Amino acid sequence: MACAKGHIDDFPFWKWVHRKNRQEGETGLCGGAMRLRTSGKTASLRSVLISCTCGVPEVSMEGAFSGTALSDLKVFCSGKRPWLKDAPTDHCSERPRTLQRGSSVAWQPIVRTALSIPPWSDEHFTRLEEHMDDLRKMYEEGDERGIRGFLKALTLTKPYEFSAERVIALLEAENQEDTDADGDASVHSAFIALRKQEYERLIAGQPEKGTGREDRFVCEPPRSSPTVLTPHGVTGPMLVKRLREVRALKAFSRVDTPDTRADVHEAALSLRELDWLPAMEVQGEGVFLRLDEERLDTWARSVAVAARADRMRVNHTRMMHERAQDPDTVPDSPASPRMVLLHTLAHSLINEWSLDGGYPAASLRERLYASDTMAGILICTATSDSAGSLGGLVAQGEPERLRKSLDSALDRARWCSADPLCVESEGSGVGGINMAACHACVLLPETSCEHNNGLLDRALLVGTPEDPSIGFFSDVLNH
């Protein structure tokens, strides 16, 4: 059993077996030995049987997962944190839930990610990584001469010539970013600021310098003209030929599903404050594309489009308030027509490339850039195995190939094997925060999605049979 604050304990088997044959306050002193067996008649909990040698009737596990199963037994959260050595027991008022050991909500990581973009992807930065603390200290002390002397001495020991001006420029840029981050106390605002930096760098690009593989970020426009994508409203495709993503495990949650904005209790990884987090880096590649913002704004002003997004936003806001520890700190839901459209398009392309490009869907990952000033998606490799950086994903971003992928993905999105139930849905998924979206059409492995398969609606891509005009790409499909 587990609760939303992360506490976990064994299921109370003794109380479950003796629930109809124990006195008030009795805690398991019947002297008998319990036994678990399966009848084999069905695969359900009805066939899992628990007995005790004290003579009470054998009972099944049927009903153990109901919402009131533990409260009916007068079982409350024990406040135990067995993953932390010698952790004291917490006082907890949360109602525990019965979970299977392999349940996806028994342990859900809360991961924060960032891309290595200029200046931190610069080859100078890469080569000087182990010396950056010394260089930062000299920069803070204003010792420019010391920096130059340090680099000159380093050049004698390494077959590489460092440019002092370039290193000082890197330190200045880093100092400027730190100052900006300190000026904004909001974690969410810092998250948005980081995304804006990535978005601007992806638009600007970074050509390959041909001096080795020390640059961790190479982003170039395609060789052929992107005008073939104009009818789709797609603009500025970029081929991200080299990309480094860092993923840090911040905490984890139980029972409640973490979201980029929904407030869930974060169970600590350690009893004491740490100045580090377990993290991994992935070297990969990706495709970045944007949608025409003027066309987007015209489409989003449609009453029918806004109504669908509003319904999702209301459900998402309600879910965040239900989970929030402090309702006054709940942020606004990101469910705008622009965000839902970009999110669903990313899912459709990942599913298409998993079929056409030979990628497992779980080996690809989305990164959304959706706000009043951003309208882009980055689809990149999510693993460091053989599906990581062999050039196959970058090849999908060439305009002619991308156009065919878009046409095929949109054609698949027009029909789902769960229709008409799927396309007519008024709310699906956790908390009803999806509209026309299910596992037969646009849902992905949850590791590939930034929003845990929430805030999706393929009707905003292709429309509905009753109203095709609400689809952003409906004009393309009609031609």
C-alpha cells in the first residue's frame, strides 16, 4: 500500500483475512500462520486466496484495490520511507491505496531535462570542462591576465590552442545567464526562460565547424528548399545533427502522476540536502520545425477550436487544484489551442516515424516550445543505444521527406480504430484532460511525452466528421 506523499508499506494481509473475525483493536495475535494460494480458475483477484491456520474462512483478494478497501479495515498510512536508511516515521493523514508491485504509479520519476546549447556546447567549453571552476574563480576576481596565463600553460600540455577571448566571452555569457536566473524566483518562469533560449538557438542554428566532434550542438537548415512545406503551415525546419541532453532525477512520486505543471508531492531521494542529483546525458540528434504563427493565430480564434481547448483547460485546472498542497500556488494550465495542436502533431510524427523510419516509438522523444512567442517542436532521440545518433532521424527532416511524413501522419489521424467513440469523446485520459486521443491513435510510451499523454486532441489536427474546419491541417487534407 502507498499514499500520495510517497510512503509505502506492506499490504495488511492479516487484517484482510480476519476482517470479519476480529475484535476491535486486535492486531494479529491469533497465533496462526497465513497462506496464499491461487485456485487457477481465473486470472482475476477472485482466484487469489488467503487463509489462516487459526480457522477463519478463506478469503479472496477481490475488492482489495477499491478506493475504500483500506479505510474499511481502519488501516491508515504508516508514514514509512523504507528507501531511506534509518528514516524516521512521518505522521501522515493521507489515505493509502492498494497497488500492485509492478504498477506504473508505484514509483514515478520526476525528471528535469535541458539541452546543451551555445555557449555551453562550444568545443572550448567541452575541452575546459574540468578546469571551469578555476576559470570562473579567476573571472569573478577580474583576473583576466591569470586566465590568459592559465590557458597558455594548458595549451603546452594539450594539442589544442585555446582562444582567451573566446573563453572570456563564454564566462561572460554564463555570468549573464546566472544573473537572469537569480532575478526570477519562480521555478516555472525559469523553465520558460530556458525553453526560450533553446528555441532561439534552434532557430538561429549552429553550423558544424569541421574541427572534430567536440561541439555538442550542431543545427543546420536542410539542403533543399522548405517551400514544399508551406501549404502545411510548417516553416523553418532545422536538422539537429548533434545534440546533448542532460536528464536529472529530482525526486519521485507515488499514486499521483507527475506533470510539468500539476503539483504532486515530491518524495525525497535523501534525508539530507544534496548539492548534486543523479543524472545521465544522451548524445543524439533530432528534427526541429515551427508552425506559421500568423496562420496559427487565425485558426486559434475559431470559436469551435477555442471551445475544445477550454474544455481541456478546465479539466486540467480542476485536476491540478485537487492535487495541490496549496491551491493558491497552482499555475495556469498550458492547454491553449496552440499548445494542444503542437503536442498532438509531435505525437503523430513520432508514431509515423516509428512505422516508416524504423524507430521504436520509445526511442524518440518530444520537446515542446509552445507559448505566445513560441510555436515549435523538437523530436529527438531519447536513448543512447543504436537508435541514437546514426543520422536516420535527421534524414526525416529533409523537406520533401518531411512533407510525405506529415501527409501520412495526418491521414492516419483522420481515422482511429476506436472511432466513433474516440473522436466524439468529451474527455478522456487521467482527469479528462484529453479529447480525441487514445492508444489506438496518438498516445505514446509515457517516457516519450512531456505531459504524460495528457492535453491531446487529434481533432485539432484534422477536424471531426461534423466540423472538419476545426483542424489546422484540414485544408491540406481536402486538397
